[in-house]
Amino acid sequence: MSAPDTTALAILNARLLDPATDYDGPGAVLVSDGRIVEVVHGAGAAAPDGVEVVDAGGLCLSPGLIDIRVKTGEPGAEPKETLKSAALSAAAGGVTTIVVQPDTDPAIDDPAMVDFIQRRGAALGLVHVRVAGAATRALDGHRMAEIGLMDEAGALYFTDGDKVIANSRTLQRVMSYAAAFNALIACRPADPWLSEGAVATSGELATRLGLAGAPAIAERIQLERDLALVEQTGARFLVDQISTGDALETLARARARGLEVAASVSVNHLCFNEIDIGDYRTFYRLDPPLRAESDRQALVEAVRDGLIDVITSAHAPAPAEDKRRPFAEAAPGAVGLETLLPAALTLHHAEGLDLLDVLRPLTEGPASLLGLDAGRLAAGAPADLVLFDAGAPVVIEADALCSKSKNSPFDGRRLQGKVRLTVVGGRIVHDGR
Amino acid sequence: MSQSDLAEIIRERLAPFPRDHFLSAGDLNAATVPPLLDLADAFVDFNRQRAKALDLMRGRTVVNLFFENSTRTSASFEIAARRLGADVTALSPRTSSVAKGETLIDTAATLNAMKPDVLVVRHGASGAAALLSQKVGCAVVNAGDGRHEHPTQALLDLLSLRRAFGDVGGLTVAICGDIAHSRVARSNVALLSMMGARVRLIGPPTLVPGDADRWGCEVFHDMREGLQGVDVVMMLRLQLERMEGALVPSTREFFRFWGLDREKLTWAKPGAKVMHPGPMNRGVEIDSDVADDLSVSLIQDQVEMGVAARMAVLAALSTRREGAAA
């Protein structure tokens, strides 16, 4: 982490939004030595002398966003994205902690790599750069990675990212081994055979466009398997990137039986559906693919009901040359760090979710899941904050994004929500006032 | 009729293509198809003469860009363009720089800089022709993109049917075999439905997309049931090279249940016609006995109509561009 800035800071006259305490009301936050020293509820708090004062002017102040699924190209594919460009994107988007994915080249599958990424991230002095370690060596799906050592080195959870561990015995061993460290395992639910070669969701649209489709049940089938293994091994588990209504039902049934599993969704799947791929628009080629509108609605409801714990940006940079290809040959994924907040706020503006319910899976949800002390407005917590104007209209311009890759499906879209100030460890790392 | 009379008829019927490109059957509609077929009809007569040179595209350059192997379609386009007086360059990038990692867009930009007038493209990926059309300044004709569309094939099939039956409206056409992997099926479903034909799809469940009934077609898995009362049986090539995994157990089993032979043809309406886009897998989806019987088979006609239909498309696209330039 970056050296804490000893300069004290007072953010006054804000609308505090703290999902951890369910507080939505006027207040102020006082910061010193990189940590929150006091949270004042109610209007009219005054700053102590000699402190830098920010008058929030009634704008929203919430814990900084925590994005647990961020791909960069460092090391191995720096033209796509470096840790620095990702961190700049995050700061501009009000994201104060990013958890980078292990599918770099080489993969983050040993403690030295975990340490390397954390050091490189800390040296930037922008946002907290944390690491998800590989569950299997080189993400090969067969040989277990050094989960214990990576855990010790600071890895927050373990996953093979977009790759599915097809071999059930391997996953069973990974889960039971990880349980010994109380380490969190995350898996994408996608039956590898049913979704082999798929670039869209099976259905009328994919058929008409002549695209190979993955059926929604491919997700449910794999999730049923994963949950059965969780039940057997007692592992802590995150369902990574749930995308279908079918799988949500499976998840709800497991929860009803008392199985404690967390689930994440990408903000893209809350905002778009399969129709958006329209005339082969490759910026909407995502993995998992965009689903039916009924799936999108089910996901929104799952966020509303708290069935989903975490919203991610699923930040996956891909340069133009990888996107400007025929649909099936284009790289999947979308950048999303900078658009995460306004995209998520569509749940508030268009779907009627309470602001706290939108922010919870972006702050307190991932923090609790990963055991971070960030993600809340409380004395003693790290001073990771985002000040934003929830109603401000924005037109997303992909070319203006800080990310080195401009593959945003939100390009040209009109959203609401503008980040005014991003504070990490008490330091202002982005000033959009 | 003399050659000059025919040329005069062609000039009278020649109208600009309704779109800048011909990427899918959806670029046409029920109003724009008949005049295009009328033009193609004139080209059929013209092509049957000894001297077949026109100057409608003199000084124009047509580039045939075939990323997938093709003999008949590329030859058909090449002959069509030459008869219109155009200069034709045929490229099969499979063996050139694409193998060296050049992307489709790079290839397009390179070709575009050479200022062709029409780019005829075939590519293995669905949507590739549409992508190219966004990146080049010339007209693009989709000669087959993945399993998406092959609109000139549907147009030539329609021309063959119109000449055989007079009117396509009210005909029942059964498209049989590997629908799932077929771009010909997709274009034909769209164009035939547009012109008022009833379309049935027949094939094993593994080769008919589950959502095909939502295309406005009736779906059958049994040939006897599906062929009942149809006017036209359109067989598709079993795309052996596209098959991923076990879609049918064997070609002989496929032939037994879905291959068209003399017996199965009796299930259709008496006098029903047989079509096939070619190239045929004889003894897999169609029996030679049926394919070569000129009293029922339109297969050779289809090849002849292919040149005429493509001449109509190229000439109309070229006319539109001249209109735009003027």
C-alpha cells in the first residue's frame, strides 16, 4: 500500500451513503493519517482547524468502490492495459480497490507473483491493487497452485478466471485444500462442453445471426456441480459472474438449504441483453455472453433481494485490433472500471433500487467477502471514499477513458452519475470537481 | 431476338440496387425483388447467345475475396462480372498474408486502397461481410459468411423457382438436411417467406436449430410427414467440414432417414421439383438418380441462374454507385 498521507481532510456537507450501517443522510467525514477518524451524522459539522476542507455541497459520499474482477495486461500484454492505466481508470471511476485476475502471462500462480503485483500496484500510489491467485498452476485446470503460500502473500481469493476447472476431482481437491486456509474459491459456472466455441446465448437471435450459442442451462449444470462440491468440502465459495435466471434459482435453493455461498454479477449483465449484440457489435461480445432480457431482469431482482453479494465491472481490456474482427473471432470482454458507478446507478435510476442497495454490492459486500476493513464509513476504516453526483448526466466517450483499451459497450450511451472526488488512504487520487 | 434488342431490354430494366451493399436477404423486400429478377431474366436470355459481352461495368474492378475454398461460387461471380465488362481479380487469402496473421480489417484496408468498385467476399465467420462493408468504400456482396447468409444463392434459387413455376407465392418449399450450419437455409427462409412461399424445415433435431419455428417455418423431423404436399424439395449439403462432434451417427444413417431418393420424393406433391445449392454429397443427402433426372431436378438450372442473378446484382450495385457519384 502507498505511504499514508498525514494531511488531514474533512469532507463536510455530504449525503453519506453507508451500506454497512444502512445510513443514508446528511453528514461529514473526517480523515487523518489515511484513516477515517470520525463520521458525523446530521448536518452542520465543522472542520477542525488546519484541515483541508472539501464542501461536498450535498453530493453523495460513500465508501470507495471495490472491484473484485479486474483484468490487466501486466505482465505479458501491456499494450492492452498496465497496472498503471488500470489504476488510473479505477481512480477516475471512484474504485479504490481493484483485485486483479490471475490470467496474466505468466499467470499469478505463486507467492512471488502475488508479491510482485502488489508491489507494482503500491508503487503507483493510486488505488489499492490486490490480487486473486490462480487455483491451478498456469490455470491448467489440473495441478493445484500454492494456495496457502499465496494466501500468506496477500492473495484475496483463488480462481482460474474465465477458465472453468472441468475436472471435478481437481476442483474437489482445490476446494477441500483451500478450506484448510479458509481461503475463498471462485468459479465461473459454465459447462465447458455445452459452451464450447459459443460466442452468444443460444436462442433465436444467435441462430439467425449464425453464431454458435451457449445455452442458459450450461450455467445451471455447472453451478449444480460446483455447489455439490462446496457442500461436500465445506469450502468458502464465490459463484463468479452469474448470468442466467436458471442459475439464480439454483443459487436461491442452495441458500434456502443453508449453504453459504456468495455470488457476483458483472454490471454489463445488469445493463444489457442479447439484443445489444444486434448487428454483430463486437463490443458486446462478452464472456459469459449477454443473455435474454428475462435473465437481465432476474439478475436485477437478485441484486434487489440481496441474493447477489457483489457487482463487478468485469474489466477486460481488449485493444481495437482484437475487437475489430468478425464477431466470433473478436476477443470477448469489455473495459468497465471507469463506467462501473454510472452503469450500476442505472439500477437506481431505471430499476428503482435504493441507492444503498446499489452501493452495497460495490462496497460492503465485496469487503465482507474478502475480509477487507474498507468498504464502510466508520471510524478506523481506511479513508477510501468516493464523492459523486448521482444524478449528473454523462455521455460515455470510450476514447476519453483512461484505460489503454477503449472497448466499452457503453460508448455513446447516456448514463447518470459522475465521480467528483476519489480518495484513497486519505489522499485525493482523482479530482473531477 | 437480336443481341442489340436484348441489350436494350437489359438497359431498360437496369435500376439501382436498393442498398449500398448486398449482405443479407433482408437488404431486399417484396417490392425490390421482382424488378431484380426481371433484370436477371433478361441476363438469362442474353447468356444463352453466342456473344456474351456487355459494357455495363466497363472500367470497373470487381475483387473476389474468398477466405474459404470455393470453386463454383467464385467462378460464377467471376463470369458474371466479366460478362458485364468488369475487370476481375480473384484472391484467396487463405494462402496469402492472412496466414501471416493479417486481420480481416487489414486486408480490407489494403484492398480498399486499391479502389475496387465491388468486393465479393466469402468468409468463415458470421458477420464478416457486414464488418468489411463498414470498413471499405466500395460495394460489398456477401458470397457466404459463416453460417449466417448467402443471399445471392437465395436470389438465384428464387429465379429458378420463378422460371419453373411462374409465381413463388403460395408454393410450399421444404428445405431439408443440415439447417443448423447452413447459410443457404437462412437466406432462403428469409427470401422465400418474403415472397409469399410457405417454408418447411426438415432434418434431425441436432441439425435443425431449436428456435427455427420462430422463423415462421414449420419444422419436421420426419421426411415422410414433412414432404407431404410440397412443391419443391430443396436439399442442403451436409456440411461435413463444419460438424463439431456427434450431430449424426453416420452418413449412411443420415441418407437412410433424410437423404432424398426416388421413394422419398414420391411423398412430395406429384411434379415436385428438386433443388440443391451444390456441391452435392451424392449418396449422403441426395441420390444421383434424383439429382440427375432433368424432369424433376432444377440443379443444373440453378447453376445457370447463378450467373444471371449475380450479373443482376453486380450491375444494379454498380448503377447505384454511378448514381451516387453523379
